[in-house]
Amino acid sequence: MSATPFVLFVCLHGSAKSVIASQYFQRFATERGVAAESDSAGTEPDAAIPPRVIAGLRGDGIDVQGIRPRAVTAADLERASMVVAFGCKLDDPPPGLVLHHWDDVPAVSEDFGRARDAIAARVRTLVDEIATA
């Protein structure tokens, strides 16, 4: 585990919830002046981020055009200070890994704004917790 907190957000396809969470984590950490890093991954990654996610984040001033969904790796899990999983199971997480399940977040495909708002609120709280740790 690195000295700088690294939060890995993981969802099934690595193309919606985890991407939204990672992007908002980076935004909120920067705004708060918190030295922390994040990334997104999937257990069964899609080939690309869906257009509705790209458009929704673009509307929020976040450009994800260059990001491609990728599979979560053992190295990701070893590096992570914490993993937040959205409705998926991780195979063989390292012992002692801090793992949160945010399984009750609304589906992005049904309502981007509602899902984004739920994710952003939790991510803001997470950044606040890291800032005060």
C-alpha cells in the first residue's frame, strides 16, 4: 500500500458507476487539497464507456473520452488503500483490504442524474473522511 491513499472503484463493466466515482473522487480531492488517488475498473469490463455516461460527465465538466474500461487486477488490489465495489464481487481480495459495497446505487442506465448524485454524495463523504484521517 502506498503512502498516498489510493481508492479503487470497481463495478461489473468498469464503464459507468466506477468511472463516475473515480472522476468525482479526483475532483473532490483536488477541491479539498487532499493528496489521494483513484482509478476505476471492472470485473467484466465493457469495450467502451457508454455515450450516456460520456455525455452526462461532459455536462458536469468532466472529460472521459480517453478512458477505456479495464479489468481489475491483483496489482490494483494490492496497491489499493480501499476498494469500493458497486454490485460486484472481487475474487481473492488481499487479506486486510478495506472493502466497501455500495450496491444500492441506482442504475446509471435508468437515470444518470440520480445515479451520479448518489455516487457523488458518497464520494464527497469518503474524501472528507480521508481528509480528516
